[in-house]
Amino acid sequence: MSKSTASSGLPGPVRRYGPYAFLGVVAIWTLLPLFWMAISSLKIRRSMFEFPPTIFFDPTLQYYVDMFMGSNPVTPFLINSIIVALGTAVLSVSLGTVGGYGLSRLDLRGKKHLAFWIISTRMAPIVVVVIPLFYLYSYLNLLNTHLGLIIAHTTFNLPFAIWLMRSFFDEVPEALEEAARIDGATKWEAFRKVSLPLVWPGMGATAIIAIVFSWNDFIFALIFTSNATQTMPIAASQLVTQTGTLWGRVMATGVVILLPMVTFGVIVKRHLVSGLTMGAVKE
Amino acid sequence: MPTDAYVGGEPEETDQSVLDSVPISFEMLLLLPSIATLAVLSIIPLVVMIYLSFHEVNFTPVNEVIFLGFGNYTQMAADGNFWNSWRVTLFYVAGSLGLQLGLGILIAVMLHRVSRGENLLTSIIIMPMMIAPVVVGLLWQFLLDPSFGLYTYMLNQVGLFVDQPILANSTSALVSIIIMDTWQWTPLVVLIILARVKSIPQHLYEAASVDGATGITQFRHVTLPLLKPAIAIALLLRSMDLMRYFAKVFITTGGGPSSSTKVIGLYVYERALRFFNLGYGSATGLVLLIVTILMGLMFVETIMGGAGDE
């Protein structure tokens, strides 16, 4: 009882503005590293390493220019990243949509177990997936190919794509399909023409989450690619060299890697929770 | 003949009459390509891994696979580095989960209380989750750099870590990687908890108020019990990811200093793919897999058998 009186006895302004103050601190804690990264990517060498660190300086776009025009340009890495991310998204979303619909409408004892098995394939530690795949890829000549990396990324994206799409199809009333069936539509047509158009937003969210995972992945790319197929995160890691880290380039590359993904994140914010929790939590 | 065509994933050509001749349901047919893909991509690697764990794999001078029996497993039991990595992992996972859950609940409850700006605040809060682990790792390395890092400077101002590189000390390096993961992934916990907090009916609070419960008492006896399933989901997802990923650690500390941040994923990676000891790496990887699955089942049990279902 003493506790409750203590908290309810807080003065009004604290109760009203306390949460804002607290969340303000959280926002600063979240944004400060990103802000620092952005301004560091615009600092000339001399101001970057000043201690105490400086906020006022002459901004330069030199690192961004170097990144595309200088030695070791990131352009090929960028192209590889785009190819792999899009390939992964197409594969994950098409299989995931069809599979998610099947799982949603399936009437089967042990469906729960089947669903759990599907999602459990995503729980495997990355390194556990990577070791045997590396061994298999070396025989199948899939090392250092876009396809190999796309397949590897799909192993991690497909299970959640199925779960996520299932959660979207679960929300489409089956009565709509039954009505179409009475009008003579086949099951496939009921799926294709009635339910599918209703889950476009879900497919978009699934695609974006697949793209984000693929784009951000480091370990698969590290192990399965070499020169010709390396992606952006590898480009960033290669800036850490024996002779020192090219921090200006690192920060600029970092900005290029994170900007599109953060933008995507804000766009699909509404679906992000259900996406990242594989539909376990609905907004 | 028709069955083959469908398993191949060409449902465009499906038509009712053909469908009737297939012995499985339409729904199962749609699910099959996915199940087949997952089976191929999860069961085959698993079998290969179990096989490798009983062998020694050499690439030089020639490719050869030598049967060892339980050799890798007995080596593992006596391997101090292996056990050290589990100890590090325990601290890393427990520390991160504790911090992220505590902060996550606090932030979610606060977000629920503010009437304006919630949308903007959530947009800001989710940003770190979208960032590549490599970039997060490099960024934090930059912030913690002993000679020009912003956070080093701030800590120095209050007399901490003066002339002591933060990532060069065993304890502060481990704390750093925990804080780094907390910075990136607390937002997920916030979103999961927030979705649940929003669904708690207002009248429960009103009833509690009538009974004289306010503030912290209300939180303990009304909010917290109802958050249980959401907390279990958050713990499940975060613990799985903490066990699975090691890219941030790989980039910032590389497991050092002297293996004080060598989480188990990184250890297995090094054995298998840096020193190319695929056999031993597979054996240690299998243990990691089993522990991860057991942890997962534990949390799933809590979700399914707990206070309620989502």
C-alpha cells in the first residue's frame, strides 16, 4: 500500500511529462549513434579524429564520391546486394504466399506440429546451417554464385514468410471463397481471384522483410561469396584493413547500407511487429 | 505424372478435374513446394552435419573424410575454450535478455501513456533494428574507439575509462557487446509488449482503481500478469537470435580480448570455417543446435501452456 501511495502521490507535472522526458532520453540514445555516423561521413580526415570530438566542421562529400569513383568502388557490391535481395524476396514471397495459404486453409490433425516444424527450421543457428551448406555447395559448385547466396538466404526467409502470409490469409474470411466456389470457381480460382488480391499489403511487407534480412546479412555472404558476388556488408567490413580502418569510407558506406532499410522499416512499421514475430503479435 | 508437375511448383495450370485425381488436398498441394524446399534445406544439411561430426574432414593435401567415431565429442568435452565460450554465451544471452526485457517493458508502458507523438517516437525507436549488424558493429567500434570515439570521450568526462580502451578489457568488452545488442534490439521487445499493452481493456484498470490499486501496484497486479505471453514471445525471439547471430561480435571484438567475448556461434564458426576443421565444428555446432532448440521449446511451452494464447 505504501508503494501505491508513493507513486500516485507524484506531483502532476511529473506524471504528465515524466513519460515524455523518459522517451526523449530513449530517442536520443537511439539516434545519437546514427547522427554521429551521418556527420562523421561528412567530415574531412582532420576533424574526424579530433578529441574532443567536434560538431562544427566544413562538410565534404568526398567519401561518397570516393565510394563510387575512387579505388575499390562499391558499385559491384551494390549490384550484387540488389540482385541477391530481390532474388531472395521473389523466391520467399512466391513460395511463402502459396505455402502460407495452404497452411492457413489446411484441415489436418497435427497442423500445429507442421507449423512448428516449419518455423523451427528458422531457429537453427546460422553457423549450424552454414557448415553443411558450405560442404554441399563445394560439391554443387554453388560457392561464389548469386544463386547459392539466394538459396541460403531463402532458407532463413521462407519459414517466416509462410507464417507471416498464413497470418494474413487467416484474416480473410473463408466465406468469401465459399461464395466464389458456389458461383462455380475452382479452389485455385478462389485463391487466386478472391483471397490473393486481399493480401497484397501482406505480400509487400513480407517482401520488404525478406529484402532487409538479405541485404543486411553478413555471415552467409562472408562464407559463400568471393570477389565476384560479394555484397555491401562485405564491402564495409573490408574497409577495416591491416594498416588501419578507413573510417570516413566506413561511415559513408554505412549510411548507404542503412538508409534504404531504415526507410523501408518506417514505411512498413505497421507490419513490422507481425513480420518480425512471424505473426505471433498483431498490431 | 500430374503429381510431379505440381510438386515442381506450377500451380498456374491447376484445374479442377486434374485436382480430383490427385490423392492429396488442394491446400497440401500448395504447401508442398515450401515443405519440400525446407526439408531439402534443413534435413539434408542436418544429416550432413551429423555425418561430419563423426569424421575428420581434410581439404589439403587431398579431399578426404576419415571416420573418428566419437573422437570429436570426447575432444569437445575436454576443450576448455569450448566451455569458456558457453560461459561467455550465458552472460551475453542472460545480460542482453534482462536488459532488453526490462527496458522494453518500461519503454512500451511509457509509450502507451503518452497521448501525442507516439507515432514519431515508434518510428525513431525501430530504426536500429533495420541496420546491418556489420554496420552496427563498425559504428560502435567507432564510438568506443580509445583515441577519438564519441562515447569514450563522454565516459572520460565523468572519469571512466581514461586511458583504458573499452574494448580491450574483458569485462567492459563483454558489457559493450551486450549494450550494443540492447541498443539494436530492445525496439523489438518494445513493439511486442506495446501491442499487448494496447490490447488490455481499460475497464480492468478502472476496476483496480476502485479497489484502491494505483501506479506500481496496478502495474504489478494488472499489467504484468497479462503481459506474460508477450514476454514469452519476446524472450523466445531474442534468445534464438542471440544464440544464432554473431556478426556484431565478429566485427567489434572478434571474440577478444583473450576470448572474453567469444560467444559460442563465433567459436563454432572459427573451428569450422576459419581453421577448416569441419568435423569438430559440426560436433560443436550440433550441441549449439540442440541447446537452441531446447531453449526454444522451453519458451514455446510457456507461450502455449501459459496464461493465454495470442
